[in-house]
Amino acid sequence: MSESVPRPADRDPVELAAELGETLAASDEHERFEAARAAVEADETAQARIDEFERRRASFLADRERGEATQADLRELERLQSDLHEMPVVAEFLDARADLEALLDAATDAVSAPLAVGFGGEAGGCCMD
């Protein structure tokens, strides 16, 4: 006689969540994301442009807080971001990240559906003020 497979209600939810995490970590989407992230981190040109963008963004935000940021400053920041996103290694990273986020959103929706609440949200609602 073969052993029966335990029903989900018979299994520890944290154990099931850990298995889901392991399955997601082994997914094509996650592996592609990790490879794209490593490629961006290894690309000296991309890193230099990221550093420049982050430096300029921090400066722009500080100027904005003081009321000194101009539309020209904003356009320059947007240009730097656009140039960065057009780099093939960065574009691949952004695309891989979007695909991974879509997978994670789908997993979140699948977990949330039987609970009748948003995953990580508040349960109840009828008596919440």
C-alpha cells in the first residue's frame, strides 16, 4: 500500500511557504533576474552610469527640498535615466526584474485568493475603523 499525499490542511503552512519560496527561487524568472543582476554589477560602464545617476538624483532631491531645483535639472535627470535604461545590460535587468515581479504578484494572488484578504493585509474589515 502506498502512502497518501498529505492534504494542505494537514501540512504546516510555514513549511509550505518555505517550499513555495524554494520553488520561486528555482524558477526561470528568478534565475534570469539573478544573472541579469550579476551582469549589471560586473559591467563597469553600467556601474559608472548608475553611480552618476544616483549622485545627480540625490543632488536634485536636495535642491528640490531647498526649492532650488529647476525644470532643466529634472530634464537632465530624466535624460540620464533614459540613457541608463537604454543600455542593453540594464534593459535586460529591468525586463528580468519585471518578469520576476509578475511571477511574485501571481504567487501572492494565489496565496491571497482562498483567504479572501490581500496577502499581508488585514483580515476582518467589518468592524475596522
